[in-house]
Amino acid sequence: MPSLWKGDTTNIEQILDTIILSKHFILIFCNYHKDTFGVRQGFAPATFELEAKKSISDLSDDELKGKKVLVRCDVNVPLDGKKITDDTRIRSSIPTIEYLKSKGAIVTVCSHLGRPKDGPEDKFSLGPCAERMSELLDQTVTLAPDCIGEEVAKIVGDAKEGDVIMLENTRFYKEETKNEPEFVEKLAAPFDLFVNDAFGTAHRAHASTEGVTKFLSPAVSGFLLAKELEYLDGAVSNGATPMAAIVGGSKVSSKITVLDALLDKCDKIIIGGGMVFTFLKAKGLNVGTSLVEDDFVETAKEVMAKAEKLGKEILLPSDIVVADSFSPDAETQIVAADAIPDGWMGLDNGPDTTKEQKEALSDCKTVIMNGPMGVFEFEKFNKGTFGIVDILADLTKENGAITIIGGGDSVAACEQSGRAGEMSHISTGGGASLEL
Ligand code: AMP
């Protein structure tokens, strides 16, 4: 597998070239699916499981041409009213859609958006997402008024090869998260096959992520899902131990797939960045105004429970740099992780944490880093990230450890700190950082 990707990911052919589904990768992906779908669901037939591990690049042209493909994307973007404030998730979903179109498929995207409480709510309509996707694809993306029913069936039935349709928010039905078979059957009805490219929600057994795979075959993963795990291939399958993973960045939701896969493979997991606070909250601690994903508190608990069961170490920061606002010149103080004051937000690791990380990593032979330790874009909050970058560069130089950096922000942090060249491998393949 290529260890240093310098390619421009705007080009679909290049993306395809870099997706090498080696035996090892399939193994990692198998484990991931076994844990998330197979074991928990129990009833998933073995033949389905095999199919679910395939990527769309494994499908022949005949399997795609003229076929009605349901693609589960994660276009759950932040909105200010009807205005999308960050379209990364929509942009990240484009390569899979472009590929399917290029093969003559009829593409229908489904996704959730926000947390509608009881039925349809205009503020959670996927209208703005369909509009943005139209701009990115340079063609009309038809928004269906629902995600199930006759009207949807007619729109999909009338569509031509290369057309793109977006279904309305799947969470307008409570049956979506409950994965209710009757709803699942209706959702799957108009389609021939299923592609899961919902990076942030792929681990959840909802109707549109897991349920439909029981009705649609083949059911395969899209590029975004495959790509995020691909660069870990050689390292985690063949890497020398002890092996550690450093997982940072803003959110648990966007890193859960990586976390889940790494937990199986690594001896130690260091957690940093914004996701720390969802974990601290899961431990019952006060997190002030820090970034927290309330709907991932349970996930954080599951990750910690799994680590305990597997006897793996999860290292959370012991001290935190907190700020009175999210700004480059905010007032700051360093506090213990279990003493974050009300009204303050955690934006970086404290110095003790960096020391503990150095100690924890000192015997590691392979270290994978995905995501920064804090808001390194602001000088006041870059020490945790640059500190760990220094630790990794030193480990590579002095101990001959293999260090692998994945994800655009971590790569940027290494470059900014001037130590990118000292790492063993730099991968720009992180799905969340896919540049389109
Ligand atoms: P991701 O795209 O998930 O890898 O997240 C990268 C982003 O996470 C960077 O832009 C960081 O500024 C941001 N980030 C890191 N730590 C925090 C934090 N404690 N609170 C908010 N954002 C953070």
C-alpha cells in the first residue's frame, strides 16, 4: 500500500488507484463489521456479512449499470437556519456518488439531519443539503418529499442513469433509529443495491445503515468508509508492538469508526481534542462549555467498557487548558481534567498530559495519529498537538518507531511544527479531510 500519498484527491481515478483492498484491510473491516453488526444483531446471515465487507470498487460494471442504488451518506451538516455553515460532510460524499454515476447507476442518497423529535420538521429538512450537493455535482439533485412511500418510488422509478435523488431526512420516522423491519422494508423497496458511506453513523444499527442490508444485496461500503480505514492497513496488521493510537480532532462522531477498529488492534489509545469532553462527560465529570456530543456519551461509555474488557489502556488528559471563549486571545488557565470550572471550555491538553503521553508512548514501536490534541490553529492552544508531534518525531528518530500520521489536520499540524519530514508515513487519506 502507498505510504505517502501526495496525490490530488479531486481526481476520482486517483482515488480509485489508492483504494487497495488488501487482504489485511478486509480483515480489519471484517472485524469492524463483526463487532458492530454481526455479533450485536446475531441474526445477520453469513452470506450478507461477506458482502457487507466489500467496497463499491469490487462491483462489476454490470452490477452498477442502470441499477437503482441507495447510498447512505452522512450529510448531517451544521446549519444556521437554512444556511450550511460547514459543508465538509457533503463534499466528502461526492467521490462515491460521482463513481456510481460514472458507472451508469441511478443514485439515491439518504441521510439523517439533526435530531427531529416527532415527525417532519422543516428546520431539519435536507433541502439545503440537496441544493449544496447540486452545486458540487453540477447537476440537479432532486429532493424527494419523503424517504418512503409511493412518491419516492415514482421519483426513483422515473429517474435516468446518472440522475441523483436525495430522500428527505430518515429521522423524520422514529422507526429509523429503532431499525423497525416494516420501515426498513419500505425504505429499501425502490432499490436494487445498497452502499454505506455514512462515516459518522456507520457503527449504528439504524434502518438506513444496517436494516436495509437485510433487504438489498449487494450491500457494500462506499469510498469514504473504506478510505478512512485503508491507510491503517499495513501498520496495524503487521506493525511491531506495543502499538499505540492517538485519536484527536473535534468529535467522537467523526472518529468512532477509526476508534473502534484501533481498539481491537492497539495496546494503548490516547484520546485528545474536542472528543475528550464527551468521554469526560461519560465519566460523570463537569466539562463546562467544552464541545460535547450528547448523543455520543453512550458511545464513549461503550468504547471505555470495550477497552476495559480487552485490557487495553485508554489515556485521557489529566490536565486541560481551558478558555473563557473560543477565540485566539481568550483568557486561559490550566486545570485538572476533573475540575473544569463552569463557563470555561477545554481547548488543549495541559503540560502534565503531554508528559504522561510521552511516558506512555516511550516503549511503543508503532504509533498511529489521527486528529489534533487541541485547537492548534490558535497559538494559545497548539502546545498539546505540537507536543505530541515532537514526541512522535523523537520516537521515530531515537527509537526507530514507526509513526503514521493520518487526517488533514494532523498532517497540517506536523507541517506547521516543521517535523512532518521526520515521521515514517504521512497519509492524507482521512475521510474527514478529503479535499474535493
Ligand atoms: P477533525 O476534523 O474531527 O479531525 O477535527 C479537527 C479540528 O478539531 C481542528 O480544527 C481543531 O481545531 C478542532 N479541535 C481540537 N480540539 C478541540 C477542542 N477541544 N474543542 C473544539 N475543537 C477542537
